[in-house]
Amino acid sequence: MESRFGHDGEHSGSRLELLLEASGVIGTWEWDHVNHTVTYDHGGALYLTGDWSNAGRPLKGHEAMTTVHRDDYEKMIERSVKATKNGSIIVSEYRVEVPGKGLRRVLSRGKTYHDAKGKAVRSHGMLIDITETHDDVSTYVVGAPIEADDPFRTVVDHLIAAREFYESEGQHQINKILDIVLMETGKLIARQIQSVKNKQH
């Protein structure tokens, strides 16, 4: 799985990659519901397992999320599983303890694909570091659900589908551009979620 991170976990240095690093885009994840495994690129592996060398390896259970804050772990799993059963969109926000970076808050946004019988087969999505958008990183935030007619849902669905297509074609430079668009969309989703929560208080 292609990643903008090098083998030492550091940035490789191209202009597009520097933009991604500054933007907060972490990486991507793939959830195989049939085999019950999760696979990350290098950025996703570093943030979710604490070790970039886990990139490309199908991981199971807690091994796939060793850095997730213990107070957020069960809630995150519960929301993710529920989302795959009730619809195609997964949105969650939680804290992770990243080696060398400390406590960070990430936004995970993805889409689930179902078979002809409606059973979840796989999910694919992105991770964004949104720590800087919060005044307090010490508390858990439950993401507000995205409505079926929300324009963000359509936009992200198409972007993720495009990313998967170009990845299958080996067009990694195009995917780096799409990652920037996904990042900006992710920021809008994060602000939308925060706005909904503010109205609820």
C-alpha cells in the first residue's frame, strides 16, 4: 500500500507530500470484514499501532489499534461496527497515543461496501490529525452522524471511489492530490460535527 511516509516514519520530501504533512492527513485504512482484519499504509500504521512497519500487514483485534486511548477504544469500536451495519458511512473521532507525538485526536472517515445480501464486505477510509482544531484534546468526542442527503457524504464517497480506482492503476501522484481534497473535506466534516455538538449543548 503506497504511503507518503518513508520507512523511517519521516516525510519523503516532495512538494505534494509536504503539503499533506502540513495539512494533517495521516493515511488510509482498509477493513476486511470477511477476514476480520485491518490494513494501514505507513501513516495509518504509525498512528494506530505505533509502528510504521505494520503497514501493509493484515492486523486483527487490539493489534490493529494499540495506540487508541483506553477510554475511547470501546466507544470507537461500538460506533464503527454499528455504522457498518446501519449504513455505508463510518465517521468517528478519537484519541491516540502516537510515539514521538504524544496524545493526538484523529478523525476517521470511510465507506463500507456490502454484498448482494447486504452484508458488510470491506470498508476503506482516511485518517486526519485534527488535534489543532480542538482546545482540549483530553476528552472523548463522539462524532455526529452524517445524514443520508448530506452533500459531504456524496463528495467523500466519490473521492474515495476515485482514490481506489487510481490506486488500482498505480497512479499514486494523482492519489496524493486526492488526499489533499479529502483532507480539506475532512476538515469541513470536523467543523460540521463540532457545530452540531455545540447546538446540542
